Amino acid sequence: ESYDMGGHDTYMHKEIHEQVDAVDRVLRGRIDDRFSTVRLGGLNLDAREARGVRRVKILGCGSAYHTGLIGAQLIEELARIPADAEPASEFRYRNPVVDPDTLYIAVSQSGETYDTLAAVQELKRKGARVLGVVNVVGSAIARETDGGVYVHAGPEVCVVSTKCFTNTAVAFALLALHLGRIRDLSVADGKRIIAGLRKLPEQIAEVLGGEEEIKKLAAEYANAKSMMFVGRVRGYPVAREASLKLKEVSYVHAEAYPASELKHGPLALIEPEVPTVAVLPDDDLLEKNRATLEEIKARSGRILAVAHREQEKADHTIVVPRNEVELDPILMGIPLQLLAYHTALALGRDIDKPRNLAKSVTVE
Ligand code: G6P
């Protein structure tokens, strides 16, 4: 993509709409249908090394950290390797135990975020193997890591990350599939995930087609005192990222919680002026999530659900197309980008340059 606005008023809007092509690009040339495997030329991790990985630790900041949460779940689900994500700054300040059997992955749009780069350098000093999942080719993190996956989102100008977030999540799905097929993911499951990945661009276009509806919802919720975002397991990183996005661009206060934690404190905040956005994929946790909606309704909370079918308990539902359950977080985040965008627009915010924020933080 170019820096030309192409008829969009803001880069954020342009970049949200570029996701259809961007996702197509991160997949292009990387899938081998004969064996249902993935080719990642720059990974620099052979099959023997991949089999020796006992744990995966993903590090990043802001939206990159949130894609790391999605990445960790994908790696656990598809490759059955214990995996987790941590903010890069927390990791480097706590003098972590650096384990030779752990694969470390630094994730960054710019490849220049100081905290993430410093974490990579500390890991390298201690002899760890570190890969990068990075957008900007040839950036500092891309150079200092042992190999990795480029996310090919194209230039992202808006401070708030959208297309790069989505493409990074897809890049993690490819990496998870690659590691899975080297370990014990079946050909059939590989095929199923590949078919799901290929459906994404068309399904993203479908979600974006609902923009007018989301704009109306944004107008309805824009005057909230605060917003709660909840989800369970696959829905939780989506809730976290949506909450961050809303805060960054609209300055509406928002909190994200695992849905099951609501009753351990935040339920006290629920009232009509504090609506909840609930992310409810049609997976084995749907019934539990519906029970959470009932708890919120019982406290007169308003609910906006993002789900695969209309939710009775919710005041409004944004219905997203079904894909493979493992890939749900990728698609479910997209309507919530539009919700943040239209909330900010309704409130007259400076969308591409929110106050107090920088696109990349290259100082400590
Ligand atoms: C800044 C930006 C965030 C971004 C974070 C990490 O704080 O405002 O939107 O997620 O840096 O940036 P990176 O380039 O490392 O992904």
C-alpha cells in the first residue's frame, strides 16, 4: 500500500480496510497444500530444533503484546507446546531465568520498540534463541533476532495498530501450524486450519461490510462513563486489545477482564452507564459466557456482544462469520476496531495521532 489516502479520511480507517489484502499477503506463498504444511523461509529453525523446544515465551509491548497472547494460545493449541506472553519490559526488569529449551519470540510492528529490543539483547547475552515476528523489514529487532517471520502488513501510519495486529495474529497462526505439523498435528487438522486461514480475507470483507451498523452502535455507546470488555480463553486477548484500542483512540476509559474474573471484583462497577462488550465465540465456553451475560443483566448492565449468532441476553449483537475455533480471535477483533474508530469519530478525537502517544517508543 502507499501513503495515499485513497478516499479515506484517516489512516486508521484506511488501514482497517486494507486488512483484506494484508491478510492475503501474509499467507501468500507460505502454504504447501501437498503436505498441509507451512514454509517460513526466514525462520532459521530446523525440524530437529523445533522438536526440541519445550516452552515458548513471547515478548512485546502494547498491541504487539496482545498479539503475543493470541500467538501463545495458537502455539499451545496447534503445536501443544506450553506457551505464554509477557510484556517485554516486565520480562527484562525481573531478571528472568533464561532456559536453553525455551524458544523466545519478540513481536513488534516497528521492530524498534526499546523495551522489546532490550529484552532481545538481554536474551542474546544469555545465549537464548530468539525469533522475531516483525512488520518492518530490516528493523533493529529483525536484525538482532536469529530468524523469524515477517508479517507483511505494509506501512502502518496510524498510531493505533489495526492491520498489523491482525496480520501478526495470522503470522502466529502460520508459525503455530508449522510447529504443529513438525510435532504431532495431523494432516487433517493442518488442512482444516489452512482452509480456515484462506477464508479470512473474504470474511474480513464481510465484517467490514457491516460498518454502518457498527457506526450506529458506536454512537449509542460513545457517552459511556467506562466500558468493560470481557472474554474467556480465545475471547480474552480480543477483549484486551479492543479495550486498549478504545482507550487509545477515543479516550473512553475501558477495562478488560477474563469473563470468569468479573464476579471477583469488577462486577461492582456494572451499572447502566458502564456497558460491557462481551466476546463470545461459538466454542465450548459459550454456555459459560452466556451465564456471564446473565450476571451482567441482573445488575442492569447494557451488553454489546460479538458472537457467531444473535445473543438473547445482549442488547446488541455484532454477528461475525464462523471459522475454525482456533482462528476466532483473528476475526472477532475486527468489528471492535471499527467500534473504537467510530467512537473516536463521534467524540471528535484526533484519530491518527491520539494525545500523549507515539507510534513507536524508542526510548526507555
Ligand atoms: C506504542 C504504540 C502501540 C504499539 C506499541 C508497540 O506504544 O503506541 O500502538 O502497540 O508501541 O509497538 P511495536 O512497534 O513494538 O509493535
